[in-house]
Amino acid sequence: MAQILTLKRRTVSTGGLSELVRSHGLTGLVRPASAHVLRSDGVGERILPVLPELRGLFPAGGLRRGSTVAVALRGPGPFGATSVLLALLAAASAAGSWCAVVGMPSLGLVAAAELGIALERLALVPDPGPEWPSVVAALLDGIDVVVAAPPGPVPATLASRLAARARQRGSVLVGYGQWTGADLVLETAGGGWSGLDQGRGRLSRRALVVSRHGRGAAARPREATVWIPRDPATPPVESAPLLEATA
Amino acid sequence: MTRMMVVWCPDWPVAAAGLIEGVSVHEPVAVLAANRVVACSPAARVEGVRRGLRKREAQSRCPRLVVLEHDEARDARAFEPVVAAVEELAPGVEVVRPGACALAARGPSRYFGSEAAAAERIVEHIAQACVVEAQIGVADGVFAAGLAARTGRLVEPGGTPAFLDGIDIAALDRPELVDLLRRLGVGTLGGFAALPAADVLGRFGLDAALAHRLAAGRDERPLAARRPPPDLDVGQTFDEPLDRVDAAAFAARQLAERLHERLAGHGLACTRLGIAAVTEHGAELYRTWRHDGLLTAAGIADRVRWQLDGWLARNRAACRSGYQPALVSERRPGAIVRLRLYPDGVVEYAGFQLRLWGDAGEERDRAHRALTRVQGMLGPDAVVTAALVGGRDPGDRIRLVPWGDERPEPAREPWPGQLHEPAPASVPREPLPVDVFDETGAPLGVTARLAVTGTPAGLVFAGPPGRRAAAVVEQITGWAGPWPVDERWWAPDEVSRRVRFQVCLADGRALLLTLESGLWSATGVYD
């Protein structure tokens, strides 16, 4: 790049690229190509961000495009699967990705908005009917994160076909319920509500414990805790500074 | 400059309401849009009701005023038979808007002898066929003829600029431009026409330049008309014949977006739109719509939807009556199988035009394409997006809007009685019936003074009546409430008096319970 610029202006002084950028007021616009892919926290084009508390559960530091994640309905803890799903989508949606949820008519959307999910970028197909695999496949073409909540157990062939389509299109497929063959499985590991007394108080917060297991790098079980409602001081997506143009 | 004849039906929204809803138009009737009067019947005008008044003001001037909401689809549907009646006497009728249509004056005037005779004959025929009052104006150009039709005048050839000279500038029907020109001191069409054309184009833009040509009574062929590339029309064949209005609206929107994209891709905009349909019986329907400005994407979609509405209404009416009439125009056309849009009067326009669905963005486009594909598979209501509106319970605070429809504005006002965050993560569509017991085993209730009749101790999820005996009693470890809500006490059918509780069960689950009319239900699960 510096070569091409010197052809146009012979009077480039010493100091190289950074001097040229500064002199033309282009600071912040011109970045080396590596900065585009890798931010300081590893999140870039190929990886969608997740909440800082959950980052330790993902080997890539976020949702890798083309991967399949499953959220199990029952884990060591008896409840909390919906909150795990919403926590999974929160950061990616807040950062600008489009999400779609297929087959969950009773999703609590106010809770989704409170966690940081952008409702204008969330599409819902509450009743897909028996054709839900084709609906999910059609959505994988254009939506970044697609959540599929099938009414019953999913045959392994169907699950692998949808996973292959997600990999091909670069979208993230999240299976909610009994899903086989996912790269990573998230489960609830407990976490009760606090704040209610006998006739006083109200539900104020809970510590949602999320555990993961899966294939490959995610085989070792790990746990993380998400407080709901989240601490307002930590935003869903950390805006890491881009690497500046250095000489 | 071609002599054009415009057929204008005064107070068309009122007449359409009279034809379709059966409201008597001899009574004082007013049609309102956004709380302002859009059209009123002559009886209402006598009492002092005018266009632009608010509803309350109009009702205070005329207490027995019948008030109706404006429905553009109803206007278009009712106008379709009028256009069909005019087409029987003269070919090449173009619809300007519901209530006004235009045709070339040369053919009918030659056939019936003179322009005045042709005008009389057409008005008589419309009155006989559709029981609708109409007036005709003739002048050079559609814009001037439309203004002439207000007074039923036949402007002599070449006298159009003089006719337009003294007319108020509000006749341009472009509120922002008219407001601006008024403030600059230009109050009449003559004054506007006196400005130099190049300056108007440079200062106000292309749409105003078109208006300037119209105000001068000049040739209304669009500026810089060029030979359009041949493949600008778009079409679609439907696997299932279109018979219902909502399916037609959906198809109209999709085609309109495709056409607009294609035109914008070539840097063009159109001022006339040809809509052609082929029905299942093989009948071919065609109608041209013209606009005296540039047609935006929303404008194209609206016109296609209105036209389909009109054709389908004719279908439905013929089905209902069940007999085979002799007139070709009244014979039932059938459901629509193929639809094609032809843009005409194209103008070079490279300016940024707002797309049908807001700002462009690559990810949004991709998502939009995928979502419309699913809508095509399952129907337009199957794909929804959520919007936060005002309400007290988690289920009331969300409104589901089909994808592609306008989202409501988010609520900004405080709602006393709204539940505090965090909201339940799972809100069942139908509340789950439960039974709540106190420590003695008796059902729990809440007195009128909002006192609980005992301490909540156990809860049973009431399943189907046969399995009730085997249901498990969950123990309640913590509870809070009652939080009362008394909504819409002024409307007996919609009144809702209920109290809400939050309970925590022994296994750690938390529920939002509602007690209404003595029945307990779980309206939220803090999953």
C-alpha cells in the first residue's frame, strides 16, 4: 500500500505509512488488514460475540460462524433453559446480528429485550408446522443466528443436514431441545431466584449457572455464572479499540 | 398537446362509503383520516363541515354527523365499476386516483359529435350504470382537465394557460412544496409558472420541475424522456389463483419492490403504471394508473393493491349474485393467475429514493429476503417481529407485527402497575390453570380489600380433569403480592380486575400467578 501511495506523491517524507495517514487526516480510517479480522478480544468477522461471562465456555471466544450449538432443556438444574438461550443471543444481537426463533410461541420477549436483544432484529416464527426443517433451512440463508425449537426429538440425519447447511452459509444454528451432533451443548446447572420473602419483596435476581460440554475443544466440562438482571456496569458487548495504524 | 377529458366524482370517499357500506349520502356524512375530515357530503357542507377540520370541531358544527374512517382500498374497490362503465364508451381510460379517471378526448368527441356531447353521454352512462354522480372537464393535459372538472368546464383549445393562471397553488397537491412557495410569495399557479424552469429544477428538485410544467399548462411528457430499456416490466405467476385480498396485498408488495428495485437500478423512476392480470378463466384485465409526480415504491405498492382489490371485489360481487349478466364488464372475471407490472412515462432520476422497508443495509436485505421466503411458504402472518408497547403484564407489553408491516412506536409513558424487571422468560400463550392452597388445604383467595385469606403453601398444576387426582402438589417457599390491576372499568366487555403474585417453589422454579374471577392461572414462568 505504501508503494502505491509514493507513486502518486513523490514528496512523501520519512515516517512511512503512519505519517501519510496522519497528514491526510485519515487516522482511524486506514487500518492494517489484520486488524479487521482480529480484535483484541478475538471477536471479528468469523466469530459472533457472546456475553463476557460466557466467553470462557466457547473455545473460540464466541459463536463461530457455521457452528451448531445446542441448548438442552434439562441439565443438572431443572429449569432455566430459556434464560440460557436468551443469554446466548444477547451479545450477538446487541452487536448488530439478526436472529430468528422458530417454534417457540411462549418465548418471553420482554425478558429478551431486558437482556439486550434488539427486538427490531429478532424475527419469530411461532408456529412453523410440520415443515419446520425447510423453514429453518430457508432462514439459515439470510439470518446470522437461527434458533430451532422442534416439537420432539430430532433424527440425527436431519440434524446433520441442517448443521451442514449452517456451515455452508456461515450462520449459527442453535438447537433448543433434544438435538444430537452439536459442536457444543449448553445446559442449566441450577441457580435459584432470590428476593421473595413470605408476603414481601419481589423476585430481584438469580445466578444462572451454565455448564457446557461438547466435541473437540469443548469436551472438557466447564461452568459459568450469569447474573440476571445483569450488572448495568458491564455492557453486553465490549467495544474493544481497533488496532491503530502503527509505523 | 393532447386534449384530455377527466371524469371526476365529487366527494368520492363519501360516495364509496355509500356504495359499499350502505350509508345514505343525503345525510350529513364525513370521512376522516387521522382525525381530520377528508371528504364530506353536501348536506354536511351546508351545516359548515369543511375539509381539514378535526373530528370534534366537525361534530360540534353538525351534531348528527355520521363519521366514517377513511379506507383507500374501499374507495378503489368502489371506483372499479365506474372505470369499467367509462371503458364501455371509450377505450384507453387511465385511473388518476380513486374518484378521478382520465381519457383522451379526441375519440369520444369525434364519435359523439362534439366534446360537450361526449361529456354528457359519459356522465349519463355512469349515472345509469353505477348510480354515481360525476362531472367532466376537458382541457389540454390531465392536470388542467382535472382542475376543469371541479367546475365541469370545457376549456377551449389553447386556453389552458389562461385557465390555470388564477388558480390557487394548493391545487398542486404537494403540501411541502406548496407551503414553501407560499412563504416565498408565490400564491397562484400563474405565479409559479412565471418562474424560470431551470431555476425551479435547481432549487426545488425534479418533482417540483414536473409540477412547474403542469402549472404552465405545457406538454406533460416527462422531462428527458428516453427510450427505456426493454425489460423493465416485472411479472409473477401464482401457483394458487389469487382470490383473497390479503394474499393479493402481499403479492402486490413483493412485485412493487421488484419493480422499484429494477427501475432504481437503471436510475429511473416512472410516472405511470400499467397493471395487467390474467385470470383463471383466461380473461385479461388491464388498467393504467397515472400520477402527476414520480411514483415511489410505496406508491406503486398501494396502487397495485387497490387495483387488485377492485378486481377481486368485482369477482366476489358477481359470485354472490350468482347470475350471468349480458354486459361483458359485469361478467365474473375469476381469480387471478398471473400479474404483470409495466412502468411507463419513465424519467431519469438518480436521486436516493426511500425503499419500501426503510434504509438499505446489506445484512438487512439478506434477512429480509430470507424472511419473505418463509412468508411465501407459510403465509404473511407466520413470520412476526415483536414491538414493545405499553401494558402491565408481560403478555400485554408485546405486540406481534407481521414482518413487513410498520412497527408501532415504543411506549414512552409510565404505566402504573407494571411489573418490575426481570420479566419472565417464558410467557405461555394460554395461561396455565393452577390451584393454590393455603396451609390448611383450603383454596386460597384474596378479599376485596386485597388481603390474602391464608398463607400460600401448595400449588397444583391443574391438568385435564381426569388426571387431577394424580397431580403433584408443589410446595411454595416464598411469595409476594397481591398486586392489583383494575383495567378498563368503563367498558363492560373489556373490564379486567385481577391480582398478581410471584411465588417461588421448593425446587427453585419461580412463577407469576394471576387470580381473576376466582380462578388462578400461571401467566409467566421465570424459566
